[in-house]
Amino acid sequence: MLTAARRPILAWVAALAAVLLAAWIGGRLAERAALADLRRSASAGLTLQVAALRAEMQKQASLPLALAADPEMAALVAAGAEPGLAGRVSGRLAAIAAATGAAVIYVIRADGLTVAASNAGTATSFVGNDYTFRPYFREALEQGAGSQFALGTVSGRPGLYLSRRIAGGGGVVVVKVEFDGVEAAWRGSGAQVFATDPRGIVLVASEPAWRFRTLGPVEDAERQRIRERLDFGHADLTPLPLHPAAEGDLMRVGGAATPARLVLPLDAAIPDTAWRLHVLTPVGAAVRRERWQAQVLAGLVAGAACAGLAVLHARRRRTDAQRAEEAARREELESRVRERTRALTDANAQLRAEMAERQRAEAERERLGRELAQAGRLAALGQFAASMAHEINQPLAAIRSYADNAAILIRRGRIEDASENFSAIGRLTERIAGLTRQLKGFARRASGRREPVSLAGILRNAREVVQARAAEGGVALAIASPEPDLIVLGDGARLEQVLVNLLQNALDAVAGRPDPGVSVRAQARGGRALVEVADNGPGIPESVRAQIFDPFFTTKAEGLGLGLAISRGIVEECGGTLAVSAGETGGAVFRIDLARTDTTEEAA
């Protein structure tokens, strides 16, 4: 029977054994899962590597076929070829090699002598070399096409030679493909990658020292044949340092001079070739990392489970006390929530009251703005009335004259001539009625609506207001009539007020200057309409342009400083902008930018 003193010791021993067992099991399971994941990722990488190498080989495969059908190649290898043809062909081959990425392209006559090459004129030129010993040359002459991977006898660089018989059978065109880019990409993958031919000889490899080594022993006869054809120079064709490992299908890479590394070998055939691609993925570090992490995690989980069991009894005893404490905290929290809710409700009510007050203030501001705009219109109305009196005086004097003449003509019995005088009186009366209608329309309070209005009508009405003053001051007033279909969106009466104010300011600016002039131009720019009021006055200094639209700011001795502020407010309420800049030849230019509308209806 266990004593009370031994029970804690046995409990600790059992917990330690459980932790160690869980760590061992977790490590084994993680190792198997890591190997499976590594195999899947390595298989996917192998597929990509095969596709990349096949694409590199296919990229150059059609080039010798196309060159072999070229008439210029056939003429070069034919008897009695033009003396300068070889040089031209060599230059052309150099350009093609540079464009396609081929290592070298050259043409061999049927006797094996190279007559043109893309590297002609260089230290490693193939021109003049005899390649009858190369299998790719003999295969092309006999079968029409050939290929061979070999070490270059001149350049000393390995590559794949692709050959085609030239039309007519007078020679062979050869394209050499080198795989430096592919090998560099392999080296960056972190695995050892190499390609072998059917004999197991490594042709292309991420590890340069593995090139021309073998997967296994090569027969003596084949070794002798390779040396006679100088396929791989003086390579020893020694086997690779690959050894089976005890861990299933894994292998160990390394020899006496280097430590052995555990790798996962995978290989696949390269389509349309007799080559195979091999990938050796390192597994040591990955497996050790996964196994160690799993062991630590499993140990921690097991330790946590044991610790949980150890404290479960103590936690049960503390449950009642914690529940009571939590109930007290919950009650306190609910009380705080109720207080916070009341505070938020009061704040919300205050915010709504402030919003209502703000809306009332905003409505009052808009009302005062409209009143201020109307006051500006009435101020301009005084100037308009003065010029209107001058305009009406002339028709009234003419009416008086026509009436006196008509009375005389009637007494003399010249009824037809008197009738013409009465017709003239009627026309002059209509002229006076039009002027008074314009005066009434200008004095009418703005509608406050944004609606389609004709820009031509606005300019016409504004001209009638200021033309008398312009004529009296000797100012050349040039207002270009816009297109009739130039319709803008806004309040016609208020926009007319803006233009009258800008024209009055321009007339003030040019007063007393030699050759005073004021011009107005309106034009369409896409979906916008631009109105420019320019004068040749002294202009507005750049230092005050930023303040020119501020209320109560004025450069006039008797001005109030409200006209431009009201004008900008009217334009902005119509959805436009009002700006000022210096004229190209002096003076000031005020620009009104308004939105156009497609409708042809004008505001009433």
C-alpha cells in the first residue's frame, strides 16, 4: 500500500514518462509527415524543372530546320559559291544567334569543313575546322537530322548540338545550345539537379563538378568510343557519390572528403528526349526541424495535460469562490453600463439640440446671404437706373419730335406721312417698354433655384445694364456672343447680377486710362462653360488676390467690399467657381466656371 509521502514521487515519475513517450511518438509522426510534404513539394519542383529544361531545348529546335531550308545556305555549300557569300552568311548567323540566345550557329560542307559561323572573326572561330568526327554531322548527312551533347573542342564549353541537312544535301547547319542559365536557376533552388542521358552520364548539372560523371559504371567499349569521338574531352566518367540510406528510399550524398548528407531522390523523363532529370532534395535539416518541433510540442502538450490534472482538484475548490467574485464583478459592470448608457443618452439629446440649433443658424445664414445678394442687386440697380434715364431720354425726345411733326402733317393733309411718324412713335415706345422690363427683372428677387439658363441671354441683359455707362466713359465694350445652345445650370437673375458686378468693376478699373477697354468671352470646354471678363486696367496686385473675395475687403476708396464676396457665393451656389488672375497684356481677368447642361430650355 502506497504511503502519502511516495504518492507525489510516483505521480511525478509517471508524468515524466508520459511526457517522454508523447515526445517520441510526436517526433516519429512529424518525421513521416515532413517526408511526405517534402516528397510532394519535390515532385512539384521536379515537374517545373522538367518543363523549364524542355522549353529551353524546344526554343532552339526549330532554328536549324528553318536555316536548312534557306536558299542562301544551299548556295554557300554548293560548288562555286560566291566569294563574299561566306562573310555575309557569318554576319547573318551572328545576328540570329544574338536574337535567339543560341551559343553558336555554323554551316558545314559535305566534306566536314566549316565555311561560315556566328563566331567568325573571334579567337574561338569555327570557320575552317573539320567536324567529320562528330556524330551529329554524320547523322544529319545520312538521316536529315542529328543531335549530340558534347564538350566543344574549340570553346571547351559543353552544349547540345542540333543539326539539319541543308536542302540539296550539300552540307549541314548546326545550332549549339548551352544551358548556363538553366544550371544557374537550378543552383538557386536549394536542391541538387542534374540531367543524364540513357547511359547514365550527367550532361547538365547544378553542381559543375558533377558534369560528365555517371550514375553507375560505364562499359569499357562505350568508354573507349566516347574518348575516340571527344564527346566529353578527357573526363574520367567516375560514378557520383550516391549511396543508399537505411531510411527507406532515401540516399546519402558525399564521399571521403565531404560529410554525407541525407537526400530524397526523384527523377522523371524529359518528353521528346532520351534524357532524364534527377532532383536530390536535402531532407536532414527539414526532418530534424520538424521532428524537434513536434517533440517539443508533444512534450509541452503532455506536460500541460499532466499539470492540468494536477491542478484540477485545486481549481474545483476555488470554483465557488471565483463564481461569487465573478457575480460581484458582473453586478458592478452592469451598474457601470447603466450609468454610461444614461450619460450617452443625455449626450445624444444635447447633440440633437445642438444639431437643431446649427440647422436654424444655417437657415438664417442662407436667408441673410440671399438678403445680402438682393441688397447688392439693389445697389447695382441705382447705377442701372442712372444709365437707364439716359437711354430713355433719347426715345422720349424723338417721340416728342415725331408727335409735333405728325400734327403738322395732319393739318396739311399728309395722312400717309403722319402714319409713318406714328409707327416710329410705336417702335420707340416699345424700346422704352423693353428697358423698363429689364429694369423690373433686374430688381426682382432671385428665385434661388438652379435651372438651365441661356448664357447668351445673361450676357445680353448684362450688356444692356452697363452699355450706357461704357459709352459715356468712352470704354470699348466688347462682349462676344456665345453659341445659342450654350446652356448652363444656375439662377439666371443672380448670374446676371454677378456679370453686371464684374463689368461695373472692370469699368471702374479702366476709368481715366488711355484707350480703355473691357471684353467678355464665353466658351464651352467639355462639360463646363467658361466666362472671362477682362480689362486693360492697372490689374490686381498678387499680394491681395487671395483676399479679393473676402467680405469687406476692397481696393476702392468708396467701396464696401461686398460685391465680389456676394458674386463668389452666387457662383458657388450655382455649382461653379469664380477666380481672378492677371491678364496676358496687363489688367485683370475674372473667370466664371459653370456646369453645362444638354437641355435647351432657358430659365424663366
